[in-house]
Amino acid sequence: MTNIQMEDQAVQKRSHSKAFEEGLQILKDEIDLALQWNRPSILLAIHDSNTGRMETEKSLEQAIVKRNKHVAYITIESANPDVIRVMNETPNSADVVFFVSGIQNADQASDGSVYRALNIRRELLVEKSICVVFWINKLEAVNLARLAPDFWAFRHRVVEFAPKHGSKKNSIPIGLFLWEEQIPWMEEDAQKKKLSYFEEMLVRLPKGDDAAVVCMETTLKLVHYSWLLNDLIKFTGYLKKGFALVEKYPVSQYHAWFLNARGIELYEEGNKRDALSHFSQALGHDPENSVIMMNAGTAAHAMGQNQKAILIGLRAIKKDQGNFHLQRVLGTLYLSMEKMDDALKALTKAQEMSPENTDIHYLLAICYFKNGQLSESEKELSMAKKKAPPENAVQLACIGILSGKKEKSLAQLNLSLENGDIRKHQIMRDPNLYFLLNAQEFPVTH
């Protein structure tokens, strides 16, 4: 039994934290009183986690519906930055609780119009007895107090929801997982040519024992390229062939890599527990494999086992201290856990290890952006552009969102999808978009 398998058995599940329940109850009580006495209620709910925010919204909406009221979701748009006017013009607003989000992005795109409108028109919320929850992050909270001080003074309650730890599962993008070979971005036609090349190579290889290792290596490449192309039929076929080969020729290293591929497939199917189990099995065949070890740490984080995930990640890096990809993934795990200082430290180290890599600049830009360091974020984007132009529609979308042009960027990404310039699976697998969009904002979910 590997260390990771033993650690699995020691992990204890926990429900919502007491702080989460208390924060949710405060919002419920405030809304109850506002609806009961037909008075205004201006509530600010601070959430830096998109997943956590969506969960809180859902729980709160269920409580509101039970009181025979309904929720109106409003995402502020740069073309219509006066959200107070939108709420005032909503029919039967006395029966509505408004959930408002998107302050910062819309404000950047409208040159400060959102905060100005909130500050100037705040009294209308009181006159119309509007009940509203503004869903904001820490940066937006700071900017509200600074850029809309009169609105800030009008607020009734501020509730901050800290990131939850423990057993809650996280939706980590599949693109964060590592393969035997880290294949850089290439166009679909180039991927198909690579697949055809290795298919022809596999046919030409001798069938005897002398060619067994080359056959396994080639089959592993076919598994990877089939996955990149989202050709699930070929992926399954080559993976089956790979397991048959390692059963006949028990080479532990390749057995581990095929189990790793199966673990990635299981994760993408939504079976996180079995994915983690397969990574652990793979380490049973190749205990020193730092890449698979990091995948086990990533899967542990997806299962909500954050402390375990970091311990595994650090152990992987200790075994292979010069591996840029391990350092990059560790930084991204910290980012997902909202440990910004640790994320910046790890990603900066990764950048030093591979100065020519442009993707690290995008990750650093995201970290700075989420940490409220907008000028630093812009510097990272500028450095990325100097090294190489954006490679694809996803990178263009990330640049646009980080530059405060979310609506335009999402429209362009949708158009790229419709035109076939990019595929659905490429968008869903991208690690960067995950940190910039809510689940409802992904083009492929509409």
C-alpha cells in the first residue's frame, strides 16, 4: 500500500463550516425582516470563490422561494452600468430579492460608471424598498468603500464567507493533470497528423518481444493524442491495447502511465474518487514517479483534501526539483485554494525555471488580478505578448477578461466555437478560464 493510499483512509469528511451556516443565516434573517416589514435591505456578501458563491446563492434562493418570493439575478453590464435603475424599473419589485454581481468587470469596461452610479443613485434603493444582495469579492468590497463611499454607508450588513476547507469537492479543470509528455498547444490538424504518424508506426513495428517497449511507448502516445482530439473511441481502444501489452510484458513504468491515463479519463467523466484510486495504483507500480504523484495531489484537492494535496505536491517536487511543470501545477493548486501568496511564490519560481514559457505569465496575471494587484496583472500580460502572440481563442479570451472586457471576450469565444476555430473540450479543459468565469458563463454550457 502506498503512502497516498494510506492517507486516503485517514481523511475524514466534514460538512459545511459553522461560519458558512452563520453567514447564510444572517442573510436569511435580514431578508425575512425586509420582506415582512416591506423595508429596504442592502446586503453585501463577500465571496472570493465562484463555486462557494454559487452554492450560497442556491441555498439562499431556496429559502426565499419558500416565502413565496422569487430571485432576480442581475449581472451588471458595461453598456448598462446603472444597476439601481434596472432594479427600480423591475415590475412587482416588492416580491423580488435581487442578486447582483459583476461590479468590477463592468466598471473597468465602462470607465468607472458602475461605482459612480451606485454612489449617486443609492437613495432610490431606500425609496423603492429594494431588497438586494450584492455578491462581491474582496477587491470589489475595497473598491466600494473607496469609489462609492456614500453607497457603502447605506449598506445594512456585510457578510464575508471564508473559503471552506475539508471534504468539499472542487471542480478542477482536467487540463491541470499531467501526462508522460507535456504536449504544447497545437492546431487540431497538427494533432491529427501526429496521431496518424504514430498509428502508422504502430502497424510497422515488429510483433516480437524485442519491440515490446517501443510498442508500449507508441501506444501511450496514441492514447494521449486521441484524448487531445477527444476521440473517445480511439482513446478507449488504445488504452485497452496498452493494458493488454503491460499484462503480457509487465514493465512497471508503462503500467503506471496507462493507469495514469485511465485516472485522467475517470476524472473527466466526473468519477473523482476512482481517478484518485487509479493514480494511487499507478504509484504502486512506479512509486518514484513525480508526475503521477502530482496528479494524485491534484485529485486529492478535487476531493476537498487540501492539506493532503499540498503535502503530496511538495513531495513530488522534492523528488524532481527541476521539473517546471510540477512547480506550475503546485502554484495553480494554491491559486485554486485561494492562497495567493503561496501561489505567487510557486508560480514565480516556475517562471524562473522556464523563462520562455508564456503560459506562466497568464497564470501570474490571474493571481495578481484576483489579488487586486491590477497593475501587476497588466505587466504579466504585457510580458506574455512580447514573448509570443496569443496561440488560440482561449488565450485571447483570458487576455480580454483580465483587461476588463469580459462581455466582448465571451462573445468572441462563442463566435470562435461556432466557427469551429476551437472545440468545446478545449474550452472546458483549460485551467485558466476556470479561475476567470462562473460555471454559467462558459460558452459550452449555454
